[in-house]
Amino acid sequence: MRRIRACPWAEGDATTIADAQWPEYYRVRGPGGKGAILGLGAITMSNRIGRRSVISVAGLAACIAFWPALEVRAQETIKFGTALSLTGNLATEGKQVREGYDFYVKTVNERGGIDVAGKKYKVEIVYYDDESNVNTSVKLYEKLISEDGIKFLLGPYGSGITIAVSNVVEQHKLPMVVAHGAASSIYNRGYKYTFGVLNSIEHYTYNMVKMASEQSPPLKRLALLNENQLFSQLGIDGAAEQAKQFGLEVVYKEKYSSGTKDLSPELEKMKASRPDMIIAGGYTNDMILLARQIRQIGLAPKLLGYLLGPTLPGFVQALGPDAELTLEPVQWSPTVPYEDAMFGWTAKGYAEAFNKVYGHIPDYHPIQSGAALQVFQNAFQKVGGFDPQKVRDAIAATDIVTAYGPIRFNDKGQNIAKSMSVVQIQDGKPVVVYPADTAEAKLKLRH
Amino acid sequence: MRSLSPVDPRPDLWTRSLWSAAIAAVVLVVLMVLPAVLSLYWLRLATNVLMLAVVAQGINAMAGFIGYPAFGNVVFFGIGAYGTGIAVTAGIGLVSALAFGAIPAATLALLAGPLLLRLRGHYFAIATLGLNEVVSSLASNLSGLTGGAAGLSLPLSSGIATDVAHRTYLAFVALFLASIVLGIVLRDSRFGYGCRAIRANEEAAEATGVSTLRVKAAAWAVSALLTALAGGLYARWVGFIEPSLVFDMAISVKAFVIFLLGGAGTVFGPLIGSLLVESATTLAWSHLLKLHLMVLGVTIMLIVLVVPDGVQGFMLRLWPALKTRLLGRPRC
Amino acid sequence: MQLVAQIILNGMLLGGLYACMALGFSIVWGVMNVVNLAYGSMIMLGAYVSWLAVLQLGLPFAVAPPTAAAVLFCLGYILQRILLNRLAERSVFMTLIFTFGLNMALINLNLLLFSADVRSLPDVFTRTSLSIGELSAPWSRVIIFGAGIAMTGALHVLLNFTRLGNTIKATSFDPGAARLSGIDVPHVFALTFAIGGAVAGITGSLVAASYSFSPFAGESYTMKSFVVVVLGGLGSVPGAIIGGIMLGIVENLASLLLDSGYRDAIGFALLLVVLVARPRGLLGKRFFAEVKL
């Protein structure tokens, strides 16, 4: 039977990755399809009558009459929807996020699909590009829900955007699992329909500060500097809280204006406070400047940590020896000691399988994406169906172990079962140094 | 209030206002019908079109009528957003909360107006940019009041999604209507005549008795009010604001492009421009993923080069018949 | 006391960077009344050209500034000649909007060609610092400061002591009369914009060597240039360096003595004060402060 595309105008302008995988979606089956074939056959023979108008009317009638036949096919897939940062200044991260989603879909569909109440369902994800713009993203999620009929959402990239989008899904009462929005303020409002698999920003520096307090002798004086921007501000505020918890004194805490080209006034003030450890957060360009100026000013902390930066492309290359021994928290690394209850592989196994398909060892973005989908999968299987309210309740009760880590949500929707690892740049490469069961190398102090 | 001079220069004043009012009534009917036929997604787009049309009307009041390019007008959008946001978070109802945003904005315009409106052209534009940066920086730093860089999250609007979307849409329709009324007033009243005199030749206007500083400040205050109300409703609509979002220069530029495209000094120009720009944006985004910034940039450049007097001006240049139908519109 | 002196010295050196940024901006604005919002992106383009030259083609860094200058000179000439000249008769905000659109297009171009990754040219300048008494000044910043002074000097000579400079100034005062005197006005405007582009190119290569850059990083350069030009005064080439140094010192002192988060606010508040009190800036000529609408 020839492959026939029924009702091409019924598809949206989405970029579905399912196309390459199952062309039979377009193959017309059953009585409806045969009827359409007969009808089209009849049309080709009616040369005398105004052919174009006949075809269009008949085609339209066929679609309307036989749409239920095609609907049957559609029910056998579960559709998710998300907006990604595929263009714009977060495009690199956006690509990794998408690879993670695609890898999950590939893995699951290769195994025949998700088994829910005895029936197998394939997975499909509808992607849109929001270029990391809040207004665009909100618009797109409304489109996913109201136009594309998606009931299960995956979060966008970035905290500010996620906060705005969570308002949309909360009002529509549809569940959304967030893999890439870390601000606590997303979850603190007690919304019922937003869940995050990743550690919140406030938790980012937890293990770094803890590690500092466990040195002998323990580090005591902490200096904090952040860019006047959402992510950095929340992360550094979190570090200040953790310092209290682990007995470090915050001797300096300030924020700098975005795009500053000279941080020497801030660093001189910091130097005067004689810190043992510095933690900083901000845009990569600024963080590179910071590392250089720390050396130029003659600041000599025992530990220097960043919220983000050392593992991003360009950081080590730009700084050379100035990047040595900087610290960064990461959500996941291939060395975490977890085995996936659903797919059976360890973190390392995941990394190797991913590498086979995409040609590079993944950082934490891809597996984080996959973890969000695993939460949904687990919920569907527990519920045995797809009612959004029941699925939401099942998600709230999640308690699973994946290669990403354990996932269990508190009543605000945050994953409280997992923690961040700490990496350090040694010889130009990031290695995990904490916690002990994940570490690949020993922590080295700078001075 | 008719002019006291023996020769009324604008005998057909009220006729034009009536025509515009009639068109406004038709537009209003169409707008009221839309919620029944559009999905929530398209309604959201329509709401966005209306919001931008209002902001563009604010720009129109400044750049189109008194001829002062208020490039940084988005500062009032931000003040409106934060004022309303803080009030709503404190539990105040929306209508009163809007006043918390609109009044500070108008006050700023009235205070800064006499100082900054003495500058012209590029200098005024840059001064408004500077003003925007200063206020934005304050919003980032006064975290106790505004939440600082972490932003402000408003409590969720109660009700089901469809109801909330309809309510928001209707609020924007009301605001849009207000902006149209403002446009008609600016175009057809004596105050508006003074504005256009300032735009044409400020020294001559001063010489003929127009108290330019007062007129300019009043125009800016009204523009600020309108823009702040749009900002306040936006804050309630999206539910989350941060300084880089509501003091964003891109909003000003978009409003400027809409204003240019629609036609300076016209009443319905901002709506036309907004429709065109939003359609172009949505099309460009959905079909030209990697290039859409480029496409928007090139489009902006083309608009400035090819249709600088806007769509209405463009049509006027090409179709003289239309010109006479528009009741002898004076070309300044 | 030594701390304050060091901060002031750092501010001065930072001012050197600001001056480099503002020079090209100021010339184009002062001579042609064009505010080029795409200037930051042109600086970034200069940085990318240098990056290509050094890291992809393997050329020594000394070649990079002239190469970037040449590329941006041509680009600037073409832009002005073909596009911006058409806007010469139009009102002020037309060019503002136009250059904003140009900015978006340039950013997209950089994104497409080079991706959003942060880049830099490592190991170009020595990591050591120059010692001035008890104070120290990193060599990379001293070189940028030196470049700022050099470019200012060169432009000052060009504008005041050469025939081309006289032509440019004449065309700026009265394009109509210049045309009548036989000057090819579009060509002169294009040359001026091209010179601004060349300055952007050199600044870009210095930025690539001392800082890091990415497509969106150009915004902060444009905004700072506004402040420097207004401070130093429009129509004055030495004004760019004076304005730059002033801004650098004020910003650093403000960050030291007040909350660092207000650095940008201080700069823009200063801009407003200058605009209200003395629009022509420190060294600007009165003529330029009266608006050529």
C-alpha cells in the first residue's frame, strides 16, 4: 500500500522527531483508509468534471468521514510538549537538553514503547523554540496546551521562564515536570502542577560549603560575589545560608552590575576581609574576568568556587593556568553510584550508551531531561492511564531511583532525594572531588 | 471647548472625531467577538497585540505628536509593572493596584519632564535611555521592595484558565479603547494642535503663545500613564516580573517600530502596526528558526528605509483617492 | 590611601578601554549625527575577526588589529554608502531604529558563524603587571590605555591637520555648502563611518586579547559609549578619552565606597546630570549641542 499523507493541513508547524522513526503513522489503514483510496481512485477517473474542485471537496469529505480511523492510530502514542532554547545565547545548552529528550524517546520506542496497563505506547515530543524569551515561552506553552492538545508538559530552560510558564500550567491544571529550572521561587509558591527533578539553585553550593567545613583545619571565612541577576543572586543567597549551617563566617557579600569590566574595587574590598574561600556567580564573561583579576590583585583563597563557569566551553581555554583548581557544583556526573530501576544501566552505562549515539560523553543536561520523562513514565504506570489529575497525584508520590539519581518530591514539588557533586579543574579537566562515593580524585587546595 | 479666535482653523474638527469614533466602535465590536471564536493561544496573541498597541500609542503621543523621541519610555512600563505587582502581592485589588503603578509613572514624567524636555533629538532619546537604566538599576538593588534581581512573583489569578484569559483580554481591550480616545483627543483637540505645533517648529509655537514646556510635560505624563497601565496589566497577566524583563529596551524598540509602521500622528496607526509586527514576528519565528533575529533586524531596517511614514503614509502616497476620503488631513 | 590610589589607577586604565569604545562612536555621532546602536556588535565582530586570524589562520597577534580594522573599515564604508546615507535627511529616531535593526542582524550573524560560546585569545599579553611605585597595573590594561591614547592622537591629527580632516569637518558643519564646494558628501560620510568601524575593529581585537567575548556581549559596550561621549562632549576627539577616564574613575570609586550593585546606575545618573546641566559635556563644542534635527 502506498504511503498516503492524509490531511497535511492538520499538522501544526512543530518539529516532531517521531517522523523519522515511524513512517507508518501516515499509512492509512482499515476501512476508512480503503474508502479514501476508492474515493481518490474515483476522482482520478472523473476527468470531465472540474477536477480540482472535486478532489478538494472529496478529499475534505474523506478526511472528515475517516478521521476517526486515523484517531485510532493517534491514541497509541503519548505526546509531550516543551519549549526549548534552540536559538539564542543558550543554544548550546538547548541542544544538549534536546539530545537528552531524544535519547529517552529513542530508547523507549526501541523497546516497543511504554507499557501502561498492559498496552504499549510510543512516545512523541512536540518541540518549539522560545529563544530563552519569557513572553515567547509563555505563548508557546499556551499553544501546546490550547492548540496542540498536549496534556503533559516538560519544563523550559531557565528559571525566570519556568516561573512564568508554571503560571500557565497551574491555571490549566496540567502537570509539568521541570528538568532545567532551578530557582526555589518556582516551587516555593506551593503550586500543585509543577515538579522539578533537579536540585534548586539554593542547594547548588551545599556540598561545596560542606566540603570546605570538612577540611582539616576547616575553612572559616567565606566571601561571596554575584552578578545582579536572578540565578546568581539566588545561588549566592543560598551559599550564605549554608555558611551559617556549616559554621563559616560570611566576611564579604556583594553584587556587581552585569557587564562590569573591572572588578578590582569589589576584589580589593574582598581582599581586605581575608577570606579562606570565595564563591562567585555570574555570566561566563564576568567569571573569566574575575579569575584573572583575583590573581592580579594577589587574592589567595584556599578554595575558589563558581556557581557556573569552569565546565562551560571557553572557560578553561580563556584562562589557562588561572582556571586551575576552580570548583563548580554539577547536578550529575557519570561517576554517581546509582543504577536505573527502569532501564537497568548505571550512570556510567548511560554515558556510554549516549556516547554511542551522539558521539560525546554527556554532561548533566541530557540525563536530567530524561529523568523528567522517567517521572512521567513512572506515574503513567502507577495510574494505569492518562487522566491528568491522577497522573499529577502519582507524580507527587514519586519515589524512584534512576541513573540520574533518586527522585522524591516534597510537598512543594522539589526533588529532595538527590544532591550535587563538586568538580574541580585539575590539569585543565574537570574531575569530581566530592562527595566521597562519587569522587574521581582528591580535592587540592589552591594555597 | 471651541477656540475663541474669530477664524477657527479647523472647521471640520468634530466631523473627523466622529468618524474616528465610529471606526473605534466597529473595532470594539470585532474585538468583543474574538474571545468566542479564538482558542486561548490566539487570544493570547491578540492580547499581546493590544498591549503593544497601547505602548506604541504612548510613544505616538511623544514622538508622533510632540516630536520627541522617547526611546526609553519603557521605564514607565517597568514602573507600572512593579507598582502594580507590589500592590497585588500586598493584597490590593487590581484596579487600585494599577493606580500604584500609574501614579508614580506620571509623577516621574512630570518631575523629569521640565528637566529633560529641554533637550532635543538624540540628546532627549539618550536621556530617556539613561533614565530607564537608572530606574532599572534601582529596581535591581532595592530587593526589600522589589525582590531585586530575583524578581517578583504575583499571586496566581483565581479561576479557570479560560475565565482568566478572557478577563485579561477584556482589561486590555478597555485600556486599548482608552488609548484610542487619547489618540482622538490628541489629534483633534486644541491641546493636540499645540502638540503638533511644537513638533513642526518649537520656537514658532512658543512665539504664538503655546506654553511649550507645559504642553510637553503634560503629553509625557499622559504617555507615561498609558504605558504604566499597560505594564501593570502585563504584570498581572504573566504573573512574574524581573528588572531585565520589564525595563527591556526591546519593548521600546518594538513599540517604536510599530509606531513607525502604523504612521506617526495617527489614531489607529499603533493598532495597524501592532498587527503587522506581531504577525511578522510569529511567522518569522515559526519558519525561520535560526535566522529570525536576522529577519527581524532586516525587517526593521527595511521599514525605516521604505515606509518611514508608516503604512497609512505609504497608502496616502500611492492612492490620492484615499487622501481626499480622509477628510483633508493636513500634512505637517 | 594606597588602596584608593590603586582603585583610581584601575579606573583610569578602565577608562582607556572606555575611550577606545567611545572614539568611533563619537566620531560618527559628532560628524554625521548618527547614533550607531550596532557599535557594540561591530566591536564584537572585530573580536571575531581577530579570533579567526589568530586561532584559525595561525597568524601572530600583531596582525590582528590591522586586519580587524581593515575588515570593519570596508564594512562600515559599505553600510554607510549603501544604507545609512539614505537616512541622512530623515529624523533622529529613524537612524536609531535602523541601527537597532542592524544590531539584531549582526548579532544573529555572529551567532550563526561562531555560535554563542564564549571565546577569547589567550596568552597574547604577558600576565605580569607594570609597577608604578607601590601600585601595579596589569600590562594588558596598560596596552589598551596606550592604544586609546594613540588612536585619539591619530584621529586628532587626522581631523585637524590633514586635508581629509578639514573636508570631514566642513561636511559636518554644512553638507549643502560642502556639496556646492565640490566635496563628494556621500563619500565623505562613508569614510567617516568607515573610520569609526576601523576604530571598532582595533578595539575588538584588544578586547579579544584581554577579556572574553560572545555575540550578546556587545550591548554593554554600546551603552557605556553613550555615557562616555556625553560626558566628554560631542564633537571632541580628546573628549572621548577624558570622558572615558572620568567614567572609569567615578565608577570604581562608587563601587569601592558604595554598594557595587550601583555601578551602572551611577554612570547613567552622571549622564543625566550632564545632559541637564551642561549638554555639551566637558570638552564639547557648543555647536554640536544644538540639535541638528
